[in-house]
Amino acid sequence: MGRLEGKVCVITGAGSGIGRASALLFASEGARVVVADVDLKGAGETVAAIGHAAIAEQLDVTDEAQTVAFAKKVFDREGRIDVLFNNAGIAGVGDVVETEPDLFDRVMRVNVRGVYLMSRAIVPYMIGRKAGSIINMSSCIAEIGLARRVSYAASKGAVLSMTKSMQVDLAQHGIRVNALLPGTILTPFVERYLKDSYADPEEGMASIRKRQLSNDLGRPEDVAGAALYLASDESRFVMASGLIIDGGVTGAK
């Protein structure tokens, strides 16, 4: 028996990076995984790596109608939704002057509105069963200052606060709500950031490593393991928490 045996788990942004690593791990622990991503090709590649225990769905988490239709489709097909991992997100680089309003709004729309809309669409099905676990992707940046991350920091701080508020409302329905606060994880997301932010990506990588007490970047599997814990019944007494997986960045401040 796996740690998620029989559970139906929805993971957004599961076409690559942390989402893909989590989908693979969840499936290996007995879950039926719904791999949701705006990039259907990426979602399909994740499902192909998993096999029969997963299904790919194209989904824009910022579109209310899509999230509502998606939740109904999954529930009608599977008969239950046990876990929602709100992992989809985008980056935003720039200080308060450099960050254009359009970029700020786009980051908030995906990273905050996306969590809100997905939760709003799926929570009623969890309430009906008086059970569920919601995992929201925040960041250790919600706890520390980091240069040129105004939009991203605002979004991840909002996700952490929303997590705590959601938990107060949903505890009475048997639903747990927690957040993950990763540090810098070596994903395609971070590789793009290095290319966009540094003339020499290797120099950027060296700079990031210096922030870590571990002197290394995390891997998607490091965060997937934490997500598995929050998705499983092992974390039944963990509520409204922000689980930090950052190689010591936060603890060193």
C-alpha cells in the first residue's frame, strides 16, 4: 500500500519541474494523478512517464470558467478529489521601479488568482466528502527580502496569507490547507530566470549558491517529497503551516 493509495490528486503546473516530479512521486505512492498544465504537450509527457495511473488535462488556472469545468470533469470521472496541489506559477524579475504594471498584474493573476480560482472550484467537492488536502505553492521569499522580486514576493506572500485564512474556514469541513516555501530549486523555471537576469548564467548560478547554507540548489524531488507528506494522511495534524524547503536560506537570515 502506497502513502496515497486510492487518492485522486490534482496537480497544476505538472508539465515540468516540481509539478512533474510531484506527479511521478504521487503516482508511485498509489495516487491517481490528474496532470494539469496550460502546456498540454508537457502534461502529456508527464503522463507518459507515469503510465496508466495519470491523465493529462490542459488548463489555464486564471480562467474561472475553465477551472469550474475542470473540477466538475475530474469529479464526474473519478468520483472524488482528495488532494489539490496548486503548483502553477510564473516568475517576475524587477524592483518596484523596473517592474511594469502589466508584469505585476500578470504575476499576481497566475500566482494568486490561480490558487484562488482552483481552490474555489475544487473545495465544494472536498466539502461534500468532509475531507481533503490543499497544498499551495508559496516561496521562502514570503519570509525574507530578496532584491528585484517585487511582483513575485508580493504574490508568494499573498499565497501564504491566503493559505492561513483558507484553513480557518475549511477546518470545520475536514480539509487541511498548507503551503510549501521552497528556496531556489533547479527547474526550467529557474534556468529561464538565470538566462533572463544575468549576462552570464554561470555567474548567476554561483551567486545563488552563496545564498544557500547547503551551497547547492534544491532539486524538484526535494519539494515533491514535502508535497507528498502534506498530501498524505501522515500530516493529518498539520494545518495552516508553511513548510520551508530552502537549503537554509531562511534560517541563515
